Amino acid sequence: MTNNLYIALVQCELAWEQPAKNREHLADLLKNLPDKMDLVVFTEMFATGFSMHVEKCAETMEGETIQWMKQLAAEKQLVVAGSLMIREHGKFYNRFVFAFPEGKLEYYDKRHLFSMGEEHLHFTAGQTRKVIQIKSFRILPQVCYDLRFPVFSRNRQDYDLLINTANWPAPRREVWQTLLKARAIENQAYVAGINRVGKDANGINYIGDTCFVDPKGKVMLAAEGKKEQVITAKLSMESLEKFRNNFRVLPDADDFQLK
């Protein structure tokens, strides 16, 4: 396994509750994607925007957006990831899906539902913490509001990269930026935060601030605010392991289990 992971984060506007239009737009944004990519990540609810209209907008795991993700992954020979509304067994989930080029799917269901936006009234919270392997990197996927809960994010020496995909409103911009850095520092891990731009149908503004943060809490690369942009980075496992070995914080962490 190579020790580097090449990731693209897609910061974009979203057409409200128009999956086909959003899929077409995202495909256009990826036309000039560098060849040497392992993973591309879209924002939270990239097919619809942060809508609560689950009966109208939710898809199944065999639906058009999942099929599109699988096709894109196969065509570009990389992993395609992003969150979308999923209907399953009569329930609805804000599901962060990873589509692999060979057709495999892995996913994480958002655990912390944003009650102030009534997300908990429409979606079922996930119960399972997931770690997904891509090359030599172990990845902890999270969705938006999850970022505020450090216990859930705690590194049990089982992940190297935390990815948070979000619809994080502009008024809480500083919170987003601060928490991404905090999660990187306390967990000695890379962090990738993907956020949308533009205004949704509820009048909520999003400024973006999509970025990569290194394990020391330094922003490696950030997208321009309010602008659609694809940013890419090479993450080094060798550099991460060297830092962890030289500054051994994780072995001293408290031992615990979440219920």
C-alpha cells in the first residue's frame, strides 16, 4: 500500500431538491480533476440541499444518485463520497455513502441530528460508529453537527483521517473553522471539512470554508469563501506516523466506550 492519499473536496452550490441537476453540475465540476486521485467528497445532502422533505426527496440504496456515484467511481477509478437522504425499511437516514470503483458501497448514518433544524423529526439517527479503509488510511466519516461532539470524534487509535461533510451556515463560520482544528489536534489526525456555498430555499447562507487541516491543527489548504471550487491535497501517512511517534498523545488518552 502506498503511504499517500490523494483527496478532492468539492465546494459548490446546490439546486434545491433537484438531484438530476445537482448530479450534472457536480460532474461538470469534476471534468478537470487530476488523474492521481483516490477519493472525491461532496457536501452533505449534495443531491437536494438540507431539505426535510424526506417523503418527496429520499432515495433508496438502489436509486439514481447511488447508481450515479457507482458509475462515477468506476469511470474515474476512485472512491466517490457524500451524504444524501436514504429511505430504508420505512425509515429515513442522512447517510454518508462511499462508492468504491469496484462497485462496493460503505456508509455511515449521521448520529447527531440537528434538532434546532428539526432534523430529528424526519430522520433516524445512526447508532454505529464507522471506520472506512481507503489504501493505508483509516477514515472516520462524520456529518455536519457531529463535529460539535468531541467524545464521538475521539480517536481510539483507530483512524488517521476525519472527514466531515456539511451544510454549515455562514453565521457559525468561526465555530466550523475552530472545531475542525480542534478535532485534528486532540485526535492527532488529518481532518477534511467539506461545506457548501450559496443560499438554500430556507434563506440560509453558506460561505464554504472547505479545507484540509493537518494533525497539528494547521490549515493545509482552504477553498475561497463564497466560491465554487474543487481543492485537492496529498495526505502523507509517513508524516502522520512520524508526528505520532515523536509526540505520543493518543496512548495517554482515557479509555471508554460509547453506548
